[in-house]
Amino acid sequence: MSVRGRFEGRVALVTGGARGIGFAAAQRIASEGGRLALADIDGAAAAEAATTLPGAIGIACNITREDDVQAMVAHAESELGPVDIFVNSAAVLDDKLFLESSPADWERMMSVCLHGPMLGLRTVLPGMVDRGYGRVVCLASDSARIGQARLSYYAAAKAGVIALMKSVAQEVGRSGVTLNVVSPGATNTPLRINREESMRAQMGEEKYARRVQSVLKLYPTGRIGEPEDIAAAIAFLCSDEASWVTGQVLSVNGGFVMP
């Protein structure tokens, strides 16, 4: 349930904002009065998504490039005002055994899923600290907390995000800026759907159907998550209600992991 006016007067910048969890978070924040900048490597998709939210803008950005990230923040602030909320949802996902992966795979993953958030933080944090207010939420994964076969270097990158956010939260806590992590379980995003379709094609319908049932048994709630489930948690951590919450990892996972 949205909280009317909770983000009134706030500017939020969301990476990976054109689709999936990023867009769901943007929708939630916008529904509660926030002004949105949606950044995505697919600039056209970001622009199209922005047309569905009142007063939102879309920005093309490759978060692995420092000049792109600096331009992204400058664009958002020139159009909407200082960034109060930064949500990093941009990610890539591979499905490989570690021994079948290559250093190029690892580099791509670390560039997007760890180096990208670092560049974003380094760009938005100075202004937040100077103004004495800010909310930062980065997306991780429960694979980073427990490990997961075929997601080894994705899990490693996301574990780095958790360590990064906890460390920086300690450094800037007195400034009025909070940094937290939302750690989703399996969620029906385009990334996951594409991965599942690939597995279906490889396994065949019968074997894939058995796999789906096996996966669902691991979730006490009996279902896979939806982007809106994750967006609700992000919105809470971005709100003033969470002013005394920082350096935390909130798993939103239907009970899959109970750390």
C-alpha cells in the first residue's frame, strides 16, 4: 500500500530504471510524490518508461563508465534538483559453472554489479553529505549470502556490494545519509525470465516443469517474488521512516533464506 506524499519534494535517481525491480521502485516512489530520473544503458527504454510517470525523465547511462555516471547525476540534478534518493538496481546475470567461466566473464560482472555501484556512490554521496540528507539503496542477492551454484561470480560481486554499503554507512552515518541493501530472492524480472526461458529450451518442457515445482518447494510462501514485492522494501528504506536504519541487509525472499 502506497503512503500518500511520503516522497513529496524528493528527487530519486534509479539505475536499471527502465524495467524490472528498478522500474517498480520508481513507480512506487513516484506514486508517493517523488520526482524520478530513470537511468538505464538502454536510453530509449528509459525515456519510454519515464513517460509513464508524472514529471519523470529518462537518461542513457553505462554505469561502468565514470564520465557516464557523472553526466547522469548532472543531468538528473539540472532537470529535477539535487538527488535525495539513489537506488542502484542495474545488473547483469550469467548462468555458468565457475569452471566454464572466463576472466572476461568475471570482469564484466564486477564492472556492472560492483564497480558501477561504487561509481554511483562516489558521485552522489558528496552532495548528500553536504546537504545533510540522503537515502541510498543497492540491490544485492541472497546468492551473496549463502552462495549459489552457477552464480558464483555474480554472488561474489553482490557480496562486494554488501561489504561496500556497510563500510560506507559507517563512514557517513553522522551526516544524515543512510545506506542499505535489499537482497531479493527469485523475482520475476526480465533478467530472470530470460534465464528461465533459456533453461526451458535446454531441459525440455517435462523436466523444466519438475524443476519449477522443486524451486517453489524452497519458498515457504509458495511463490516466486514480483518486482512490486521488492519495490515496497526499497521504498521503506528510502523514506524518512527508516532514518535510524543504515548498514543493513533486508532479504525480501518469501522465506527462501532466513539468515
